[in-house]
Amino acid sequence: MADNTVADSRYNYFFLYDGSKVKGEGDPTRAGICYFYPEETPLDKQELLCGQLAGVSRCVSELSSSPVRLLRLRRSKFAIRMKGDFLWALGCSVDIPDVSICNLLDQLINLFSFYNGPIRKSYQIYSQEDLAVRWARYLSHLQEGTTELHHIFSCLSTIDSTHIDPLLLLKAALILQACQRCPLVLAGCILFRGRVVSTQMSPDLTVKVMLLQVLSQSTQSTPKEVNRPRKSRLLSRTLSDTPPSDPPEPDPARPAPLSLHCPSTPGSSTSDDLLFSPSLSFHTPPGPLSPSPSTVSPQISYHSLPNGKSSHEVEEGVTGGLHDQSLDSLEGGDSESGLIGVGPVQSCDIPHDLNRHNGDSMALDGEKAGALGFRGQNSPGCGRRRTGIVADEKEGHRGKVQLADTGDVPPAPCENSSGPPLTTMTLYQHRVRGLVLALLVEPHFHNDTAAVEEVYHSSLASLNGLEAHLRTTARGGAGPQGPYTFAHYDCIQNTLTTNLSGRPGGAQERSFVRATSLLHSHFSHTEALQEAIVRNAGAAVYATRSVAQETYFLQQGGALRNSGIPNHQDSAFSLPSKARHRLLKHGVNLL
Amino acid sequence: MKCLLIASESAEVLFYWTDPEFEQNIQEQYGASQEEGEKPPAFEDCINTLFAPIIISCSTMVDRLGDGYTSFSTENNHSYVLHQFEECLYIAVNGDGEEGEEDLRRKIYVMKKMIEVLFGVVTLSSPLLRKELRPQDTEQRTRLWKHLQSLLETYSRLKEQDQSFLVEAVERLIHPTLCEQCIEFLERSLVQQINSSVERAGEEVLHAFILVHTKLLAFYSSRNASTLTSSDLLALIIMVQNMYPSNIDLEDCAPEDVENTSAPDIFYTPEPSPTNRDSGTDGDSFVDPDIQMAEDSLQTLECPPHDPSTPSRVFLEVMLKEGCYPMMPHSMYCLPLWPGITLVLLTKIPKSNLAMSIYVFLEAFAKLEKRLSEGLEGSAARGQTSIQDLRNKLDKFIRAVGTVDIQTSALQSVWTEFKSRAFIRGGHGFNRGLVPWCRGMKTQLCGVYRQCFMAENGVGGGGPQRLSPSLQDRALIMVQEKLIDWKDFLLVKSRRNITMVSYPEFPGLIHFIYIDRTAGQMIAPSLNITDRATSELGKGPLAHFIKGKIWGLVNTSRLYLQKGYSTVTLRDGDYFFCYFLWFENETGYKLEVKELPILPDDSAPIGMLAMDYYRKLLRYYSKNHQGEVVKCYELLTVHLGVIPVEYILQHCSQLARKLWEPSRIPLL
């Protein structure tokens, strides 16, 4: 399910335009084009679109004293973001709901600033070509592996919980919790083959971290910049400095999913909140397991090797498309560089750092923490189980570089003075074949060999085990197909459960998707609306929502012969009760 | 913060309307960039300057990408809707959240409809329409724009206050006996007398109807008249309301309402300044105070600018056996019986057959142009016989028109040129090169049409030609005598046409609207939301809240209908809404639902006033029901949310059955 990437791209255009480069009469429009997708678009068309849309946006925003959000044309529409002199535009077909395309653009922009920092700064530090590669990467990441429904809701891909032993999910949650015993670890998530197994981060944050998985999965890498030494700020990322002082009101619907991943924590909500406040790392007392010094050093060096080596590359990679390369080389590196141990499989790429991410991405919304995902599986297989440990001294070096780097690029608010300032953070990644453990850590985590060691060891065995289980159980076919189609969207965790396949379906499936998209936009701008039934000649769709979720249900089969006149015996009106019964077995409780 | 602007492709403002907030906003923005001590430029120039980049960008996109803008929205929820009709670009703006994009699009289409009603076939020629909408003479332009502005405001007011304009269907006063009597009276006494009078000056009354505020008491059409479409009838009611506004607010008299009604009169008068390019030929000779005076007198007089017995020229659709002729000239006489009650006469004017001929020629040239520009010379030439036919007819037409004191020299010369190009070498002249000449012919024909049917004053008045004033007076008195005893009853009845109290069998039902789309009529309990009058909904915030919900429900139902959904139920807060659309045959047999068309977001608004959606829907549905009369109905209900859904649905079906009867009252 949902594995089929809808091949054709959902957006037809994306561009970033810097108005400050085109001030004078004589300045060509092309000077302002920072990035344009598709890149093969003829330059004059690029100029036409950028020039006209930017001009009109400027004019309208002056008239209304407010930035333009959406431009619609007869055959397409563009979500727009304007910040300072920059203008981002993402164009798509008119079928995609406004709210979805605007979300998608925000995600894209946030993804960029997450890995690269403030936009103006990035364009000062990196070349336009480098950043173009990154934009392309982010675009394809956001487009990948999802169905039309996923696009409507802009939600996370999660593993299909219905095919997975709940204990595995519990186990994943426990791994994450265990990692948090190290005070430097802020939050984490576990991904399997591009889908979320368990996460403690907000959906926004998770979606950004998932890029890593995508990067490391794709094997082909562009070797172009491999050896170019760069200022290596690996994957340092930046989080909002602002503590989640303004979390959305606690949500009644939340505890259930949370209990899945942190059952042992009393009062899950508080723990989550803590998790996400920048200070939270300190709240977890150091775990009882203190690794023995002897183990520590090899351990540390282990990752430092690959990382040290890749420190440039990783950085390139992640942000510039080379990451996979570096990861691959890591794998190789493991075996070559005399790992102690048998299997030459790498599994641990460690502290990738990360980068600053736009504060306004609300990554730190404690409230939304901890999404557990469920969803179908698919999968590039990978090696599993790492055994070797390599010693190397680059670790120290690496850490320094990173620090320097972070110092170098302070969380300057730059042009986004409006948004909260950005904070640099680091991402630790441990990979076991298709499984990735990604932890958000304090930037000085790498320097703390004891901490690295501890985290590594505390999770190693369980990750291997989890991966093995997931790999064997995750093969289940598509979800239980009933004589009905449904989609259940969890607004808090930003996840979707559906029995709709991603393949272009029959008329009824298409009509389900159409109705869902219409109803979802209706819900998104009508607060008081709780329930709706809409019917055309072919199908009736029932939709219901609470603060925490939206559910859409269509009963298939038997064309509804009716005249459309009000009739209480009409089958369309029995949809709510049918939905309540049918969806129980999917774990959707509408009562 | 509202604005509506019509601009030509060269970014010339052809018409604008703004509310005071928008005007202030524009002036502030302009003031900021203004040098100190400098005189602020004319408002028209400000608005022109600010919108010009948008207009130009729009035409650039159309030219180079083949795709134009349809809407913009900003982060503070301002909406801009753009629509291009021929060479005129309409832009509607809202910045106060009171109107959504749908409302703005509707406003644009309604504006276009009103322009068609006022200018008729002239709207088919962009160059002429441009001149018509923006007369050279400043005074004339001011007067015309003011008229259009007040029509737009009247429409907006009705749409806000009146359920019949909300759903765009005519509401009738439910009083079958009186209605029947009135129809009989209109037929036997009034129309017959006028049409047999010698003072009618060649005009012939086709339709006569009596309006009580916006509601229809009686409607009579003479036997040889074509049906008046709902769209036209609604547009005429707007015009009547514009002339004789039934100030609901005034009657209930909240002082701020009085202020409100006069507020729209704020109207900018361009000051003569050296830069004022509009002063044109008048140059500096024109004096500001005069205009000011003229305007003041206009304000006090409300609308009919000159003699109240002067009819308005209106262009309405005529459906005859030979075909459908849109925008045929008529004269409309509005005779106010009492405040709030108006008698309206629509007459056919002499020479109106000229209009039909012109329309036929226009259509022929439009078709020819289309075929030629598509490169279908072959089929254009194959149409030789009809081309020959056209040639003969047009020759005859020009000769005939020349005799009735109409300037035809320009038409004649273009036609001669056209013929010399087209009919050379046995029809080989029919090629793409002829396209501009087709356009030229169309413009010339529209010009002749303009001469025939548009009087000198731009406000759609009809020259000296009219029913004699004494005849009009007599008609007025006759109807007054007939209705004098009913007058007060009618005025009250129009406020409480039907009330929810009459539906005790539906507990929990708060409101409903039932619409017969085939007849273009609706029934709904009255909703009078004023501070003075207490309606059944109570008064104050709750009543306003429910009214808001109903208005919202209508918009929502249209949104779904546009995407092909004919049944919608919504649980919204403490309320439960239902919307149903269905088809029946004449005997009331329910016809099966058919897949309805799915329209793009920027399609014409769903309604009857402009671009009648339901007429198209019925035509579409009837394809499978040849030879059967298909009727289309809609029902919207609002229930309390605590009522179980089964009961709500039962109510809806009982209600639909119950309401079916009164809708059978004969309209004609």
C-alpha cells in the first residue's frame, strides 16, 4: 500500500527568486533566479514566470500590506512565500487543495533551512549550484513514496501498524527512551525503509529527519564533490531557541498514541513536553549504564572513522546530495579499515550533525511529540548487524571542526528577523540496514565520548533485533480490503491510515480521493464543522473530525440508485454507523 | 475594504467602485509616496497606477503562457479575483473578510450581467464597449459610473439582506387569491388598455409585474411575448430597487443605518489639474462646482436623473421560434405605486426587429471569424450559400437602414471593403486575412445598433420615444385604485411572507429554503434581522448568527454542487444542515440522479442571475429525457443539532412534499 510513488510530479514548478538582485532597470530577471525547477525549463520561460509572479506578488502585497500566499491561474496554482527579498513559489495543478500546496511549500522551505540555516546566509556560504542540488533533493524527498492522499494531508509516511506486532512498536519506543538516558540526547525517531516506526519528535521535525533515510537509501551518489574539502559543519541543524512555551493546548486525543512509545513514563504528556524543550535533555537522569572506559575508546573511534572521513562528505552529502556516497563509503570503510568483527556491514553512521533549521518550523512543539507511525512497508534491503569497531583518531578532529563551524555560523536570525532565532543542533544516526535510529543531540555530544558510547551500546542490540523483526514481519500485503475505503488522518501526529492503495484506482477510489480533498479543505477552514456526508451519483462519502483526527469513509459497491430527494431510508445516511463499526478493526475509534 | 475594477488590456480604467475603506487605503498608500505639498492626484489615477502592474502582468501571462490569473490571496486574507471577458479585465478585491473568492467572482459576473442589460449587443464589441464605459466627457462619465456603482451597491445590499438574492431565485408573495386577481387585472385591464391606446407611440407592453419590495406579487406576459428569463427578471428587480430602494433599515430606523445608506454616495470628483488627461476636449473649461452641483442634485433625486416618466432602456433575452436572441432592446417603466410597491412595464419598442437582424449578422460574422482564425477556410468557403445569403441580406439591410435616418456610411464602406476582399476569385478571398475585416464588420454593426438603441445620455435612457406620460399616469392610477385596500397588507406580508410558525410539525427545524430552479422561484420563511423587528429567530446576536450560518450554508452547498455533489449534510456546531438537489418530471415523479458536471474552481458562479447555471444543468439533464419536462428542485434546511438525524431526514422529505404544492401557483 501506498508504496507506489505517483510518478508524475505533483508540482510543475518551484523557484526561489531573490528580488534584491534585480533592483535596477537594467538588471536581468535571471540574476534573481536562485533556483528553478524543473531545471531544464528554458531560461526565457523561467524569467517569464519568475518576473511576472514576483512582480505581481510584490504589487499585490503592497496593495494589501501583506505577503501573497497563493496565486491562482486558470490551469495551475502557485503557493507563495515572501520573506524579505526572497520569494518562493511552488506551482501545482489546480486539483490539489490550497491548504495542501501551501503546507508543502512551507515544508520545503523549512527543510532547507533545517539543513542549511537561514536562506540569505546559505547563499552567501555555498554556491548556487550546490544549493540547487540540495533543493532538488528536498523536492524529490517531499514527493517521494507517497500517495495522493498523503499529499492532501501533507502527512508522514508511517509503518503499517496493523501488520506489526504492537510489541515491536513498544520496543522501538523503548529504544528511544533508553537513548534519552543520556542527557545530551534530546529526542529521537526510528525509521524503517522510509517510514516512521516510532518518533518522539514533532511531525514537522520527523519529516525533516526522514530526509536522511532517503539519502542513505538511494545508493547512487554523485561523486562530484567528494574530495572537496569544505567547511564541515556536518549535519548541524538548528532548532528554535524559543522553548515551547506556547504549545498548543493539550490535546485530549493524544495520550493513546503516546502510551505506545513511552509507556513507562508516568504522565506521558509531561515527558513529551520536556523532551522537546531545549533543556529537556537534562531532565533525564544519566542512565545507570555507564560504559566501561575500555569499550569507550574503540567505540568512539569507530564512528569517528567513518564520520571523520566523511565529515566533509557527509556534509556535502546530506545537504548536497553526497551523503549517500559517504554512507556507502562508510560501509566499505568499515570492513576495509580493519573492523574488528565479522560482518562487514556498516550500520552506524554516527553523529551526523545537522543543521540549523528554521525556528518557525515549530520543531520543538513539545505537545506534538512522539508520533508513532504505522504503515505499510517496503523496502530496499540492507545489511544488518554491525560488528566491527574501528579505531581512529579523527574523532577529535571532527568534533572540533564541527564546533568551529557552529561557532562560525551562529544562529543568526538573518533576514528572517520575524521568525524565532535558529539554534544549531546535531543529529546522531545509527543505521542497521533499512532501519535508522536518528537522535537529535546537543552539539557537544560528539565530544563526549562516554555519552556516545553509552547511546551506541544501549541501542545497538535492540536495534538489530528490531530490524530483524520488522524485516520479517513487514512483508504483509496490502491492508485488509473491505467493501469500503477509508482514510484516517491524525492531525496531532500528522499520520494517515488508509486502506487505499497508491495505485491509480477505479472510479470509486478516485471519487473518494476527490471528496476527501474537498472535505479536508472544508474542515481546514470551518472550525465548527464536525461531520459531513456528500454524495454524487456514484458515491457517498462520510467525513468526521475531532480536534485530533479526521476520518473519511466510503462504502463501495452497489451503485446508489436514488433520486437525490431527501429520503431517510437512503443508504448514504447509514454511513456514519457503518464507518463506526468497520473502522474499529483498523484501530479507528469514532465513538 | 472592497473594490471592483474594470480595465482594458492597456490598463485603462473603464470603471471602478470602491468602498470608503478601500479608497482611504489607496490614498494613504499613495500619500506616502507623495511629495510634501504636492496636490494628491485624482483617485482614479491612483487606482490606475496601483493596479496597472497587475493588469499588465495578467495580459503578459495570457499572451506568453496562455494562462491568466484567476485569483490571489494574501496572508492577511485579502482576496483578489480576476476575470477576463473579451478585452475587459475585471478585478474584485476584498480585504475585510466579508466576501470570499466565490462572492467576488459572483460580483464580477453580476457586474457583467448588469452591463449587458444596460448596453446590450454593444458589449460584443470591445472597442465600442470601452468607449461606452468610459465616455470622453467627464461629467457624463461621472454620471454613468455613479449609476453603475449604485447598481453594484444595490446588488450587494440585496445579496446581504434578501434570501431571494442569496439563492438567486425570485420570491413570490404567497397569497394565491390576490395573486390571481392581480394577474387577471393586469391582463384584462391594464395591458389591454395600454396596448390599444394611441398614446403608446408604437410601443407594446409585453410584460407587466408588481413588486412589493423585492417580492413578486403578480406577473403577466402578453401572449406573443417570449418568456422573461429568471436572470433578466432578477437583474430588473435590482434596477427597480436601485431606483426605489426599499430601505428596510430606514423603516426600522436605526440611525446608523441611515448613515450607512448615504455613505456609498461619497464619490470622488476628479479635480481639474494640469495632469488630468481625462479632461480631454473640455480642457480647462469645465468647472468643478458645476459637477459638484450636478452630483448633489443626483444624490437627492436618487436615481431617475431626468424625467421620471422616461423609461430605462434594457436589453433582455428574447426566445422566439426562430431562435434565441440575447440582449434585445426593451423599455422598462417603473411606476412607483407607493413606497415599496412598484409596477413595472416592459415594452417592445419599434425598430426592435432591427436589433434581431443585427444580431443575426453579428453571429454570422463571429462564426466566420472563428472558422477563419482556426484555419478552416475550407469550411468557411463551403458555407458559400449562407455567405451569399448573408451578402444579400446585409445589402438589403444597409439599404433599409439608410432610409430610417441612421448613419450607415462607415458600415457601408467597411462592408464594401469586405466584399471586395472576400468575394474575389470565386471565394478564395476567404482566408485568415479576412479576420480583421470580420472584426471591423462586427464593430460597425454594433455601432449601428448603438445608434438605434442607445440614447445620447449614457445611462441607458431611451430618447424621446416612450409611452406618453399621461398614459403612464393613468396606468399608475388604475393599479393604485385596484390595490389601495391591500397596500398595508402587502407591505406587512412582504416582510412576513411565510413564517416558521406555520410549520409546527417539524420540531427542531430552524429554517429552510426551497427552490424551484425550473421556474426560478424560491420559498423561505422570512428572516428579518433588524434591531427593531423581532423575528422568530429572536433578535440580536443569535439571529445574526443564524443568518450567517444560512448564508454560509448556501455558499457551501454551491461549492459542493460545483464539484458534482447533489446531496450534502453537515453537522456544524449545534446545527445540522442539509442540502438536496433533485430532478422531477412534470407530474412530480422523481427522476434518477445523474452524474453532474464537475466544474473548475474558477468557473462561473452557480446561480441564476449571471450565467444561469441551472439552465445549463437542466439542458444537460434533459438530454436523457427527451420529450419530457424536467424540473429541478433544491432544498436547504437548518435543524438543531440535537435532533436525531433520522428525524431530520424525515422532516426534509416531508417538507419537500409539502412545499411542492404552493410552488404550483401559476406565475403567468
